[in-house]
Amino acid sequence: MRTLDTLGPLASRTVIVRSDLNVPLATTANGDTEITDDGRIRASLTTIRELRASGAKVVVISHLGRPEGAPDERYSLRPVAVRMSELLGAEVGFVDETVGEAASAAVAALGDGDVLLLENLRFNPGETSKDETERRAFASQLAAFGDACVSDGFGVVHRKQASVYELAQLLPSAAGRLVAAELEVLERLTEKAERPYSVVLGGSKVSDKLGVIAHLIERVDTLLIGGGMVFTFLAAQGHAVGSSLLEEDQLDTVRGYLASAAERGVRIVLPTDIVVAAAFAADADHEVVPADAIESSSFGAAGLGLDIGPDSAEAFAEVIRASATVFWNGPMGVFEMAAFAEGTRTVAGALTDTDGFTVVGGGDSAAAVRALGFADEDFGHISTGGGASLEFLEGKSLPGLEVLV
């Protein structure tokens, strides 16, 4: 894969950096927009700093959220430019369009080492179009701004989108330091993992992780299952799960996973206790019950599981601490609510308390560890790409990486 070193001297050249600055936003009480987790901005800075030091003129492009191919102030990257300036210790210019006269003028005005952030790529319908011709037309407009392209948004390399795929075909292109680091970690997980190798999977739905479960059963020693997806596993074993999240159409698939794991000698660890609540609410009444007797709670069949129980969390932690390699993707419960965050907190703490190589698989998992007070450096690696990481671990080819080979 081509890296920054293959682009040659970059002084006074304009380099377009496709970053992933898709950060979570919230509206404050006074109506301002606030970034609630700047992890992806921080992760993007290694490459940007190196390009600035080389004397390049840096044009950063990214998406944010899912606007419908038209400008939408809710998804503006303007707050990102402000935060990036603070973290970089240098002004990051911003222009409120992706392509056009204002963007062209702003790019032309850049000096060596300057950084400019263009507005949300997805404000242009060509970015995510299913029509290759439309994507290429938009990519050509972006390519006119630069002399080279650096792909550094790992969270989007599984997407065949204009700024990820076609742009890299139109300009001399290479992977940035973030993408190269992510790829090194994932190759270590799939090809060079030290044993025992444990994978912790959570999140809401089994269907989101079908491919990765099937792929990992052939490669790991232990699979630990938590989060909302656990109730489909419990139901597949014949247990009633009350009003908990359940994907009935996946029951046969899950039974197949359980059988396949048993045949291969892979241990699947499910919770033995569950925190069951009367409602999906932060202040809901709740209690801990055995995982095979969820409807024995005070709430009966109306109860819903919102976290793994304390015994389960400690059992998961013991497996994690004894592992040489751990990959974790998906919270153990509704960590945003304090009453249902302890399972996720215990698992995260165990990852920081092991001598093994630990990887937090991006997305909600990364948000959870930061929200619960853990620092990025507490873990071996925190991925910036939840979906991209999972697709790589499924064995899928990723267009944004293929185009850089």
C-alpha cells in the first residue's frame, strides 16, 4: 500500500487529506453546537502535522452525519474547524462550501504549512451517489484543488464514495499515518494475534455483526457476548427474555454459531446475570436477575435487559485479563445511563488492566470508554472506524484500501 513516503517532496504542493471528522454533536442549553467526543479530530492530526512540517498546503475534506446531499446547518463542519484549530495550535481556515468559487479562492490563498477545512462533503450529492459517473464528476472538482491526495479517514475506507475511491484514482495518492496504523493493528488481529485471543462483542443487534462472528469463530479462543445482542443468544438457547431487544429472524443463525463454536472448541461466554429494568429510562426501577430467568424480575414479561450483571461483568473481566490479545466492539449495556453503565465500565477497566494487546473497535465502544473517563492511552489501540474495522475482520475487501495498492 502506498504511504506518505511514496509521494515525494511535498513542499509548496497542495495536498488534499480525506479525514474522518464525523464527530458526535449536541446542542447546548443556549443553542450552540458542541462536539461531545473529539477523538477523531485528535486522531487526524498526526498526518496533518507531518504535512504542515513538510511545507505542504493542506486541504482537509470530510463528511459529518447523513445530510441528504444538500447543505444542512445541523451537519456543518464549522465547529470541527474551531476545535481542530485549538488542538493543532494553529488557525484552520474554513469555507462553507465543498467546491465552487469560494472554495477555489480559499485554496488558492493557502501558504506553505497552512490548513483549510472544506464544508461537509455530503452536502454534495455526488459524494455518495450510486452512479459512478456522478461520483467521478464530483471527485474531479475536488481533484482540481490539489497536487496529491492522502487517504486518512479509516472510518470510510469501506465506502466506495467520491472522496474515498475516485479521488484517489485521479491524483497521486497514498495512505496517511492513521490509515496505515489502523491497517497494521487489524492485520495483527487477523494474522498475528498472540494467544489466548478473546473478542468481546456488544451493541444492540446480532445482525450488525453476523459476518464478523462467522469469521472470528475460526480464529479466536473465546467470544464474549454482551449488549442488546445477547438476548437473541439467550432466546436461541430457549430462555425467555421479556421485553428485551430480540431479533427473532436471527435465532437459527445464532444456533448455528453456537454449534460451530462447540465443534471448533471455541468458548462462547454469555452473561449469567442481567440488569433488568421496568422501562428504557435513566431513572427506571431495575434489579439484577439470572440470565436464564429474566421474566422472574419484579417486572415480569414487561422487563427489559439493559446491561450485563455484576457477576457476568467480573467473569468477562477475568477472561480479558488472562488474554494476550483482546478486541472489543460494542458496549455491554446502555452506558449513556449511569444505572446501566457498569458492565461496560468493568469490561473497559479490564482492558486497561491486562498485559495483552488490547483494541477498542471504534464507534460506540470508543465513545463509551471516553464517556466513562478512560483515556485513549489506557488501551493498546482505539480504532476510528467501527464499520470499517468490522468489515476488515469479516474478511471483506475495502475499496478505500484497494485503490491505494
